[in-house]
Amino acid sequence: MRLSELTSQIPKVLEKNATISEALRTHGNEFYKSKNLALALRCYTLSLCYAPKDSKCEALAYSNRSACFLESKQHGLANNDIMHFERISSNWTEPSDLKIRQRIQERKAKISSLLKPEAHINIAPMQEFFTIPVRNAAVPSASSAIGIKNDNERGRHVCNVSNEAIPPGQAIILERPFAHILLKTYDFELKHCNYCVKDLHGGGIPCRACVFFIYCSTECQELDSEHHKHECECSPLLFELNMTRTDYLSLSIVLKLNPMQLEDYFKLATATGVDLPGFTNGVYDSEAYEPINKLIYHNEILTNNEMFNYATHAVLVADILEQKTMYFSSVLKTEVPKAKAFISTLMFLHQMNLPCNAHSLYKLECPQNPTEDDIRAATYEEVGAGAFALLSMINHSCSPNVVRVTLPNGNTAVISIKIIKPGEEVQDNYGEHFALTNKASRNKFLSSTYNFTCRCEACVGNWPTINQLKDEPSCTCKNAKKCLKCKSYGSELEKLEDSTELLLQNKVEESIPKSIQALEYFDNLEQKPCKPVSLAQETLKQALFLVSKKYFQ
């Protein structure tokens, strides 16, 4: 049987089931025998998802998956699975079961002989790229140089509030989403931890109760337990609703607080008020609900059909939460209908503000130890979406001065890729970059998706795409190559080229500093737009993603 045929049968049962678990494990064994280890791992992990907690079929799935990891030389993951097997099978007494335990002990000894002590790697220099030394007390997710301003033209926006320029390559924001989702959780993708978004490399620990969620460790499983428990209880019904990512993310936001906490929040917000929306007692806290609630709604860009679907799903989800979970347990029974209306209304409001405010979670699709060909072919894969309080305050530019990097711990780092002068606005890219798309196409997308016409420097100057730009940089000073004041020009140009070569060799530790130095130099010198600088920005971006993958997994 092909895997596609097998997985097409899975949705017929959406809860723990020993029979399905055993069938999936049996198919995994068939793939294992034919040396198709990738599909064998997939089947064993699906078998674990369907296995009832602490059951024999769960233990056997861990046992078989450990053999598959051993065969594929993933010794650490094999060892982890053996530990799970030992925990579940510790009370086995049947002779046939003891034989299985004996085989596992032999496998464990083999793995122990193959496990090599992890080489000591000094990751401190690389961590600096994703570290904020001094934070802004009023905006804890940002550096002390970053603040939120408000004006009639740009609304609330993020800018450099310090007296010094921010150089390229500096982390200015490090934010964890208030709530997030993985895009393919209900498609049984099982590739990333549902809590920290880390790549599972074929492994993972399934949720103890539902068949959809999976984690990289028991620690992440515990950390997510309070938030996940309600969705866990009603996940089969949510699956059947075929909800959109906006539906799921709005539900994830609402489930962060119970109905009484949300009601208390609105009573307090109404009574006190704030100077600037999103702030409480002078602090813009990314971990609080206040900034998320104060994101701007954009119902004008939604069609009537979209709004009807959102409203319908919101009402249905509130019903499901009442019938299948304990979410409304903090509410008096007589007040539940009112609480349901309140929660469905909140969910509907978030469905309207998320399309313009949610941010994608990305990873660089590339092997752990990539070759030059792997790096050239690497692509950015969207794996999830999050509700970020501070990132939502950053406006768009078709020539942005920052890049977002999704870290394996679930945080998103915002790194400068240009010099950001005092008072200058921090600008991200919403998906349409001048280097790749012409002005007409960019503005058509931005107008239909975000309801604005872009007036960034690339649009005002009608910059050409990167393929139309000259390879040779053009300097503000026409004699720059000969001028004595610019005699470092040639060496800085070489740094641009070297940074790309080092990236292709996966020497990201050496590539990043060269990219940063060259970008800072040319940002002060070049006429815009400049093809080498654009390429260097992309080199820095890719190197930062590789660093996060290499050092922070």
C-alpha cells in the first residue's frame, strides 16, 4: 500500500485507537524492510499519535522507531525513543515481552557505543546575533534603541528612538508570539514541535490525549499543556470544521485566557484607559493580551462571504468549547450563554484583525550540514503563523531595513540589514520586495491584501528589479574608485563577494561579519538601488537562518 493511500484513511478516526496504531506500525515495518526509512519513520510517528497513552502499542512504536533511527544514524533520537520504551514497558512480565525488552537492551548497548560526546562548540559569538544586550523598559521585547511612536500619517509605528545609528546586523527585537499555530497540524504533518516550532527530524512525542499535536520534548509538552488542553479535547470537531489559519489563530488567542479573565480585562480597560493603545501602565508587554486586543481591525478588505464564514466558525467553536471542554467552567451555569456570545464575538474580532497583523513563522528548508548545492537550492518554508504585538507595529517597505528570523525556540528575531538612523522608522517587508517584483504588481498586492498604497523610497523612485540593476555598484562620489578617501572601496567590495562564497561553504560564522562590515560601508557610500548590496542583504539573511539552524537546534 502507498503512503498516500494509507494516510487518506486516517481522518476516518480522529482519536486514540490501538487498532489504527498497530496497522500504522505494521506498514512502517514494511517500509523499514524495503529500506524506505523516511516513510517508515512517518508511519511509526503516526502510530505513536494514535497509540493510547502508556499502551503496549505505544511502547512497540517507540521500539520500532528507535531501530529506524539507528539505521539512519540518528543515534540521539534512537536513544530518546528507547528511554520512552523503557518507561512504558517497565512493568512487563510476560516471557514474550521480556524477549522484546532484551532486544531493546542490546540495541541500547549498540547505540551507547556509537554515541559520540558532543563536540564543544562556542556558540556565544553566534548567540550575539540574536541577543539584545539592553532592553527598553517600556517595550521589553525591544532594544533600548527601539520605541513606538504615533502620528496621523503612519499611525503607531516602530522607530530608532536613540541618538545613535543602528548598524546592520544588530538584533533590535526578540519577541515570542502571544499565540501561534502550525499551519499543517491538522494535516498530520508532524514535522515541528507545536510549542517551540523546532524541527523534529522525524521524531517527537505526541500529545497524550489527541492525535494531532506533537512536541520535541516532555518539557515543551508540559509548557503547552495549559494552553492546549481545551483545543485537545475538541480537536476532532475542529478538524471536521475545516477552519482557516485565521480561525485557528484567533481561537489560539482566545484560549490563552479563560472567559472570566477576559471579562475582567475589558472591565479594567474600560475603567482606566491608556495614553497609547496597547500600553498598560506605560509598558507595551508582548506577553499581555492588551496589545493584541488593540491591533487595528481591517474588515473593509474582507468580502461578505469571508465575514460570514468567520462569524459562523466563531459561533460554532464557542458551542464546541461549551459541549466538549471545561473552558467555561469559571462561569456560572446561568451565565454560559452570555459568555459564549462574548467569546464568539472576541474570536470574530480577532479574525478581522489577524489578516493584516499576523506574521508567518519561517524556516530555511535545508539539510543540517548542507553542501554548496543545498544552500543554493534552499528555500524559505512557511511553517506557522503567530500573533505578535510588537512586530505588528512595524510598517512595510519594498526596500526594508530589517529582516525577521524565526528561531528554533519559537521566538522571532528582528535584525537590521541597513543603517537605521536616529528617528528613522523600522520597516519590514510584507511579502513584495522591489528586487523581485515591479511596482505595479507590488502595489496591486499590497492594496488588495493590506488596504494601502506603498510610498516607500523604492516605489517613489520606481526602482528597477534586481535583474535590471547593474552588477557594478554606483557611488555617490563619481570618482570613488580613484579617490584617496575611498581607497578601501576595493577591499569592501571583496568582502561582499567573500561573504557569499563563505555562505556557500556553510562557513556562516565567517560570512556574517563580512556581510555586516560591507553593508555598513556601502550604505554610507552607494547610490540606491545597488545590486551587490541587495545580494549582500540576502546573503546576510540566509546566513542568519543557517546560524539559527546550526547552533540553536
